[in-house]
Amino acid sequence: MIIDLKGADRLDDLKFVENTLIECVEKSKATLLHIHLHHFTPNGGVSGVAVLAESHISIHTWPEKGYAALDVFMCGDSEPHNSIDVLKKAFGPDEVLVEEIRRGKEAGAEETDEAETE
């Protein structure tokens, strides 16, 4: 899923962003392997990724615009849609835009034994 938050708060709070991503992972029934976030100056934006056994959640924030862009990419038995409510509660956005992109076998991709190269 690609998620845009508009009119959001607390996008410059590194620890809050980290805790929110951890809650997204837990509510989505995923497995956190590693989280890495970077706090930019002078605007205070945060960019980073939570690496999951089931793929990842990435975030990029622009607090001066009240905007955050997230990718929530998961496979297996995880429930990525559960992260939407966590993000709404945490950042209190005025608007949430969600675009779902189906990837891999569920999207109709064929499994192959070898990668194709040109």
C-alpha cells in the first residue's frame, strides 16, 4: 500500500515516529527485524524503514507541510491494512490517501525457477 497523510501532526518527532512504526508492525501481525530512521535538520523531517520478515514499512515526512508518505509492503499472513488505523490515530491527519498495489503471485505473476535476464 502507498499511504499519504495530509495535515498530519508530530511528523518531526523521531521517537514518536519510531514507536508508531513499531505499533503498525505489531497490529499488522508482522515481524520486525530492524528499524532505521534519520532525523533531518533544519526542517526536522524523518525518513526511514522498518525491515520486516514479511517485507517493509518506509516513511518520509515533511513536517513543514504536514505531509507524510509511507509504503506498507507485506506478504504472508500479515494484515497490512491494520496499520492505517494506527497511522490515523497517531498523526491525526486531515486526509488519508491509500493506494493498494498487488504484487507477486497474488497479482498474477508466474513463479519461475530462474530470474530472466536480457
